[in-house]
Amino acid sequence: MPGTTEVKALFFDMDGVLVDVSRSYRRAVEETVEQFTGRQLLPSTIQRYKNLGGFNDDWKLTHAIITDTGMSVPLSRVVDAFQRRYRGEEWNGFIAEEPPLIQTATLNRLHAGGRAMGIVTGRPEAEAKWTVNRFGWKKYFPLIVAKEKQEKRFKPDPFPLQRALAVLNAAGRAVHPERAVYVGDSVDDMTCARKAGVRAIGFIPHYIENKKEMASLLQERGADVVIDDLKELPDLVDQ
């Protein structure tokens, strides 16, 4: 990884980095938009909105797409329709079908390094913790800064990462921003890291169609390095 400063803290975005959301969150966006507009979305439409920045929240993304078709629907109705699909009743929605994007062997190698690890995500806390428990990741990610902990200052605002660093400091594990790394898949993730003074690793999940274009976009927004295989992470952060 560029730079010679030892990595003391490693933070991850969840959606599109730790977890494959191509047929969960994105499917919920597609089906909710179709419910209110009668129109089918191409997967590239969702990515196009995300690449603009400012659409880290998939509820607001869905609402924006619906609004841009000329429909006027309250955000609360959009959220309800979205959550019926995504969370379902008793956690039996699309969330229960999400596969992991990172292997246990990779997490073990990263965890063995002794650095602090955590998740900084726009997911609601209940959904983030449910997913962590589902995959047995609790020992790897004792720190989770989810939506409710971000005081409505969401990515690309640097506050979520600043909050994560503050939590470590309060726990007696103070880490200077230059010794922290954030792994994310979006332009908002890279901007958030840059503004927080944290080094950024851009990740491109397998379901992104134009990987070369996405890599360039992540680098433009501040990625120190871009990867498409999380197995590269241990070697990068241990350099």
C-alpha cells in the first residue's frame, strides 16, 4: 500500500465490500421502483446514480429514481416497500440470501495482525449486526458504526470515520488517521476517507460491469489503490 506508515486500524464498508448486495439491496431498489413507476430498471442505472455521489442511502436512492420519473411518492412509503422486500418479516427477506464477498481465511489473516478492525456502514445497526452474527464475524468486527451512530452526517461526510476513530480513542486504542485504512466500493467511500485523513482502498465487486471505468473513478475520488480481490488485502496492509 502506498506510504510507509504502519496500518493500526482497518475499517470496512459493508455493502459491496464484505457482502454481495447485487441481488438484495439492488434487487430491492429495482422492485420498489417498478412497484411505484411500472418501469423496470437496468442494473447500470443504479450504478450510474451511485457514481454521481450522494446516494449512499439506498432508501433515498430509490426515492430519487422514482422522483426522477415524475412520480411523487412520500419517502416513508418507499422505505416501507423497500424494507418489506429487503428485511422481510422475521429476517426472511433478501437480506437472508446475501453471500459474503470476503473469505474467512482473509479475515483470519487480517485479524492476526493485531490491528483494530471495524465496520463503517450506512446500514441500519440492526441489519448490520444481524449480518455480522449470521456470518460469525463478531470477533473480527467488535466495532460497528452504523446509520444510527452517524448523527445524520452520512458519507461522503467524514463524520462516520471520525466517529470510528473516536470510539477507538475512547477505548484506549487511539489511532492517528494516517494509520487507518478504509475499504469501500463507492465514490462516497473514497471521499469520506480522504476528508477524514484516512487512507482508502477501493474495491470493485464482481458484479460491476465496467471495472476499468470504475477503477478510474475510485482513484479520482481518492483511492490510494484499487483491487477486485479481497485476498490481496493482507499483503497490502502489512506492507
